[in-house]
Amino acid sequence: MAFGKMANQKNVDPEVVKEKLAKLEPQLSALQEELKNTSDKKKRDRLIGKIETVQGKIKQAKTGERFSRQAKRDLVAYSFIAPNFIGFCVFTLVPIIFAFILAFAEWDGNNAIKFVALRNFMEAFKNDRFIASLKNTIIYCIATVPLTLICSLGLAIILNQKVKGRNFFRTVSFFPYVASLVAVAAVWNMLFSPQKSGPVNMILYNLGMAAKSLPKWSADKDWVMFTVVLFSVWKNMGYYMVIYLAGLQGINAELYEACSLDGANTWQKFLYITWPQLQPTTFFVTIMLTINCFKVYDIVYMLAGGSNGVLNKSAIVLVYHIYEEAFRNWNLGYASAVAMVLFLMVLAVTLIQFRGEKKYAN
Amino acid sequence: MKKRLLGLTLACTMTAMSLAGCGGSSSGTDATTAAADGGTTAAQTTAAAAAGTGETAAPAGEGDTVLKWAVWDISSTVYYQPLIDAFEAANPGVKIEMVDLGSADYQTVLATELTGSGSDFDIATIKDVPGYTTLVNKGVLEALDDYIAKDSVDLSQYGGITDQVTVDGKLYELPFRSDFWVLFYNKKVFDNANVAYPTNDMTFEQYDALARSVTNTTPGQEVYGAHYHTWRSAVQLFGILDGKNSIVDGNYEFLKPYYEMILAQQEDGVCQDYATLKTSSLHYSGAFAQGNVAMMNMGSWFIPTLIEKIKTGEYGEEVADWGLVKYPHAEGVEPGSTLATITCLSIPTSAPHKDLAWEFVKFVCGPDGAEVVAKTGTIPAITTDAVVEAISGMEGFPEDEASAEALKTANTYLEMPVHAKSSEIETILNEGHDNIMTEGSTIDEGIAEMTDGVQAILAQ
């Protein structure tokens, strides 16, 4: 104990202490004076904070401790977050910053980095594959987000009723989400086989569609995005259904009771109680879905990649374009620029959503 | 105000976090991390593979120099270990350690490994020409010219193939294995249809007629006269065999007759539908093994696989009697003109033991290595009569004379010549091929797409 105290103290030189106090004490009284004359709450809070800091310094000067009590507390707190923060820096923050810088450079990973200002971005908008991937990604988002919302909400409402085998059906609906993507994509491609004898095409054929005009699904450049959207909705709706179920169970049953007493029918109950009460859930689901849609890669790759894993312009998405440019063509700068475009798009969408539904953000 | 700021920061962080995966992956830092990661997993794979095959090689003793060799598919490739054994026997004190980088994206993984610092590979196997071009462009391969001059290696033994991979007057790789395309056929299918077997001298018209003559489109008992794997090279490269056209010069009008022939076959059920093959990702070996394919054009790398799988009983009676003939050819072109794919060895600039690595490269790519490779049923880059005999004399190789004769090639053309933009061109040609074969575009539209796309790249 005594040793610890000694280590934490230096020889107190009265002259130095006096000098420090002469500086700090007027500061303190000036701040206190100011505090008396301020009525605004926020400003007062800030002043109080400053006063506490100065008081801490005075105390430190008097006792001659190396660290003030506040500094010690801070250090302890920092040491607690350090393990996570260092990891975050090394694996997330630094790469992100590096990617930002690279977006304005030309680099193949080996030779010297060359700064090219905005040329990467200009090249991107001249590149057919970039334009195609931008278009496909946006189409995918616009189609997938509302469809998944509707399907998962519908499922959640149905499975929130007292139906027989409710738990069984809940599990079944959740199953596609946990099933391995590789396996279900293979099955899906079998169901949607481009041949006339494919199960889905067989149904269409028997419904009277001409054999020649049957879609080739994921091998058809006009149908591939449709197939991908259909697949994503099916695969992901179970997950969002669970979120909606939680939302539905959070709605106060008294509201429905009151509504019934007023003579509302099922549709009115949905429109005036369920939907408004679910707004925060819908908001959350929409944001998560949109972000996930912009990040899509695996589904398209599995469904439309074929045997060599190369996506055509009819199916290419932004993340795949980033991958192919970065690791197939080794244009790391260009790929980072595309990543920036993707980042800005997601940021913009998220900001718009936050603004539009600010009340639910808190 | 404060809350709004908080909201904004939150939004920023959220998007940043959500993008960390892709944003970060395009940065070099990540690439290096990935390389480091790859190193460990690869090392583990080697260990696992070594344990699995019960590797006989003695562990490196004290004072031995260990050379690290980047390869793929250790367990299913038969010639790595014999090569290593032969080299180690001739060079005491040197041990070769294989690192398996996986076959599917071998070139990408290798490029990542050699990117940045910290790689300690002494020898790198180069799987394809676009991958080679990428590495040469990145400047991570050592030019071999000085070594070749010093040891006066005779390049003429490679039959001119080294000229096709010389970049700006410098050679960065030496081939040790050279595969070329031949026509595999199933004798049983021809016997059942009472049709004569294909020959070593067929024009495309004769080939087309032959394929049609054995085709059976009755549902349930389909027989396909021909089979084309989904690679573009299985169709497009028919067009370059006359030696007049190149796949990288931005003009693709010459592909038209070949696409017409194959689309007509597809239409008439002579070959399986491309779209179905693509979505089901059916492997060509699986297609041939079903026993209802009469002829399939494929690389000679399929020979050892086929022999092996028939021997182990994985492939049944229906394909046990197979043969091979030379590629069909256009009118007036010498039979035996075919496509070649070479597998080469290179020395990375970062290699810790360059001189020893060169000794290994010289051995594997030289006549001694060729003999070792040929003994395993694989075709080495140096093909002498002895090599052809060794392969055609192998157990399981078809016994008819035509099949042995088919191994003698006339003119060979690289599937993809060396070109600075080869990987971009490859992407465009793949897309054009895909659109034509799925009938998403007409042949003319597809050819126009390829022409415009490649010319735009060449103009850059």
C-alpha cells in the first residue's frame, strides 16, 4: 500500500504547486461566476462539466498525484474497450479508410500506388458491367424489399392466429432461412430447370404455354433477375416473419378488443391497429432488408454462376463486380471506387429512411 | 440537434459496418491478411493431404533446404509425388513441400498469396494463361531467360509453345505438362447404333453427320451424338483451328458456322441443352459416364481420370469401352490441329531459394521430368515418341491403333494466347457464348456483342 502510494506521488515542490494554483483558481471562479449567470440548461451542464475538470486539476496539483481520479477512471474504461477496439481498428476501421484512399488510386497489389483523383469513378460510369450491375442491384432491391415485407408480414399474421399445427408451420417457414444456400440453390435450379421437363416448366406447359416460350429461368437473360428475386423472397421471408411475429405479440390485445366493440371488421383492425402498431418493426425490417439487398452476392452467384462462376451482364450485381475487378483483374483502386459508390447508395437510402421515420428511430 | 447528430453517426456506422465486408475486401490490407490466412489453411491442407495419402517422403532433416511448391489437388494428381521423389533422390539435402491452394480458384488464390510481402513460395505452378498474364503484369514472377541461357536449356523441345507465352521478349514460365483437346467416344453407343467409329480424319461436316446418325431422341432412351461442356472453349475454339483467326483480335465473325452447327444440334436433341447443363452444373465426366453420350470433345487431361475411374469401378460397363480420335477439322486443314493448354512452373520474385528452385523447374520441365510425368498417364510438355508410347501403352488405354495415333498432334494453338487484357476479354467471350447458347441472343447479336466488347477493351 505504502509502495503504491509512493509510486503514484512525485516530490511536491511547493513553488510549482503555487504557480499552478495561481492559474487554475481564477479559472474556477470565472466559471462559477458564469454558471450563476446562465439559465440555459445545456450550457449549464457544459459549464458544470468544465468546473469539475478544473476542480480535479486543482486537487491533482495539491496532492501531487500523477493521474487525477478522473484520468484513472478514464484509463480503466479505455482498457476495458481496448481489446475490442484494437480488433475493430485493425480489421474494420483501417481497411475501410484504406479502401477510401484506394478509391482515388490505381493499384494492383504489387506495384506502387498511383493517385489518379476521380478517374476510377469516371471509368466506372463508362464501364458496361458497372452500369449493368448498378441497374441489376437497384432492380433487385426495388423488387425484393416490398415483396419480402408483404410475404413475411402475411405469414406472421397467419401464424399469429390460433391455427392447428402453428409451431410446425412456423418452423417450416423459418426453414429456408437456415438451410444451406448451396443445397437449396441446387434444388431450386432443379425445380426451375430450363427444360420443358423441369417441374415448374411442366406446370406452365400444361397450363397451355407454348414449349418455345417457356422461360429458361436462371439461364435466361430476361428471367434471371426474376428467379433471383423469387428465390431471395422465399429464402429470407422466414427470418423477417419471426421479427414480425415478435412485433405482433407486442401489440396490446385491449386495442383489438376496443376495436371489436366499435364494430370494426378484420380489415379495419389490420389497417387501424396492426399496421400502425407495427410501424417500428416495419421500419427496422425495411432498413435491414435494403442493406442486405445491396449486399447481395451469394444468391446470384449460386443461381446464375454456372460452372465457371462468371456472372453475365444480365445477372451481375455490384458486390460481384467489386470482387471480379479486385481479385480477377486486380484493379484494386477501381474496385474500391465501386465499393464507395455502393457505400454512398446504402448511406443515402438509410438516411432517407431515418429522416422519413425519425419518430421510430429512437 | 445532438440526437440528430447521433442518428447520423449511427446511420454512418451502420452502413459502414454493413459494407465492411465488401469495402474492406477490395483493399490491399485485406488482401495481405487473406494471404496470411490462406497460408495457414493451405499449410493445414498439405498436412491433411500428407496424412491422408500416407506420404512416404521422409520429414525434412536437419540442414535440409525446403522448397515450397504451390499446387492444386494433391490427392487426385498422380504425378506430383513421383516428380518430387525423383528430384529429391538426385538432389540430396533438398526437400520439396507441396502447398495445396485448391483447384477451383487456384490462380486467384495464388495471385493473392504472391501479392504484398510475406510469401515464401519457391515454385509456383501456373494453371492457365490468363492467370500467367495477371502474375506477369503484377511483376511477381522471375524472368527465366538468364537461367535458361546459363544452363543452355533447349526451348525447341517444347514445339514452339514457349514462344506463345513470351511476354515482351521475356519468358516467365516453363511448361511441364501440355494437354490438348481430342474427341472421346463411347464405342458401345456406336455399336448399338450400328454406325462406324469416328476416325482421325474428319471434317466438321462429317463429324456433324456422324453425331446425328447415332442420336436417339425417344424420351426415356435418349442418346446424344455429341456433348459440349459449358466452357466457351468447347465451342468457340473450333474456329481458331485453321490458324487464320485469333480469339483476341476483336473480330468474331468466323465463329458463326460453328455456332450454327451446334445450335442446330441442340435444337434437334443431338446434344444436351446448354441452359440445363449450366443450371445443373453437370460435370463433363458425369455426362460422359452416363453412357448415353456418343462423342465428347475434351482435353487429354480426361484420359487418366477416365482410366482411373473405370479401374476403380466408379464408372460402369456403359463407358468401359471408349476410344479417342483427333479433333475434327475444317476443310483443308491438317488433321491433328488442336487446342493446347499448358501447365507450367514459375519462380516468384519473392522466392527464398531461387537457384534451387530453378534446379527443380529445370528437372520437372526437362526430359527426365517428362518421362516421370508420362509414366503416370499424363502428357508432358515434351512429347517424344517414347512419351506417346508410354501413354498409349498404359493399362486401361484403348487398344485400337487410332487412339494411339490420336495422341500425335499437328498444329497446337493455345486456348488463350498471352495478352495483357486476357482476363477482361475472357469475361466478354464467356458472356457472348452464354447468350448465344441459351438463345438469349441470336448468333449475330452475340457475335456483335463480343466484337464490340473486345474492341472497346483493346482500344483502352
